Amino acid sequence: MSDKKISIITTTYQDVDHLKKVVDGIQKQDYPRLELVIVDGGSTDGTVEYLKELEKSFSYGWPEREVKWISEKDSGIYDALNKGIRMATGDIIGPMFDKFSYPQVLSDMVSIIEKEKTDGVHGDLYYVDEEDNPVREWRMGNQKTIRDGWMPAHPTLYLKKEVYDQYGVYKTDYKIAADYEYMIRILKDGQIKLSYIPDVLVNMFYGGTSTGGLKNYIRSFREGKRALEENQIKGALWITVKRTMIVLWQFVKAKKSD
């Protein structure tokens, strides 16, 4: 087993029941060296009381596991993620707002990063409804580039801490596409290499910030184009159209597999 420590960043606000489900899924992972960083936006629904209890119980049976948390007002999900990244002490850092697909996901991530000597890892993703039925799938592989409309599934993207040290954190003036902008920023020059696990790593609950209605899709399109332009990627409009078509095709594939 590797001696690398993984930091998982979870953000929450006024949603303690969902937070419990996320934490339960994290606890079922078989990787021992795990730091869970929870950034709460100042909830008043029992979240703080739950975090205090979790702090005492999280390492039960797993002495190398620990919880860090903070509860205070923030400026949105990307501000909260940035706080979590700055609090993290792991060798590898990644987000989790939903649930892993199987208990060995983190072990597989660390193993392939070490085997291929890369800077991070990503894999496939299912968007699921309340009954865990796939609504949309995210299977982009690892053979294309940002310019082809390709992008990793952000909830599966785990990066070495050195990547954040070098490239910084998320831009908080983006409301939906700061994760996309960040991936463009780190991948555009080809210096950061990612491993790819061709398996569904995360089941994501459909209806989050970037999947909640037509207005959000329009904003995502505009912010995605802006992210490309700010990173001096030529053909930003055409790339954004290609990325949108890829996303729409994922819905079609998911419907066909029902």
C-alpha cells in the first residue's frame, strides 16, 4: 500500500442529510491514509453538531484517517473549494460531493498515478437520479485535448498537491465554469499529465450547479467560452460548440442504454 495521503474536499451548506450520505460513501473506501476536509458555509441545520461528532468518530478503525472542517460564510462553491485546498495536507487532492462507485476507487487512483508517474488521474462518471438510475454518462477517455471539446469529469479529477502549488486555485468570479477554466489552465500547455481509469468512478447526483436548468446551461456556455479566451485558446466559440455537442450526446447515450 502506498504511503501517499489523499485529501478529499467536500463543501456543504444547509444540507446535513446529503453530507451524511457523502461521508458514508467516503468511509467505505478501502484506502487508509485519508484526510477529509469539509468546508461548511455557516449552516444552522445541525451540520456543525454533526461535524463535531464526526471529528471524534471518523478515524474509528482507521488510525491514519482524520477530519478537518470549518464553518463560516463563503462566496460560493469555488470559494469554499479554495478554502479546502488551502487546508489540505495530502499528497493528492480531489473533490467529492456525491459518492464513489466502488470501494477501491481511491486505491486505484493512487496506484495508477504511481505506476504511470503522472500528475493526477480522472475517470468516467454517471449522473444518477434519486433511484441511482443513470441520467447521463461521462465517458470522454484520454485521447483528445481541450481543443477537441474534451475535458475530464471534474468530480473524478484528483491532482497532486504540487499542481495547485504551481497553478493556484479556482477563480471565484466564475459561477459555474471555474472548474473548466482550471482544467484548461493546467492542461493547455501539455506540462501536466493525467492518468485515465476507464471505469465509472463516481455516481453524481443530477441537478447540481452546472446541471440545473436552461439558464445554467447558457451561463455554462458563456463562461466556458470566456475560460478558453482568457487562456488564449484560439477558436473558443467552435470549441465551446463541440463541447456542448459532446455533452448533449452523453444524454442521448444514457437514454439509449435505459
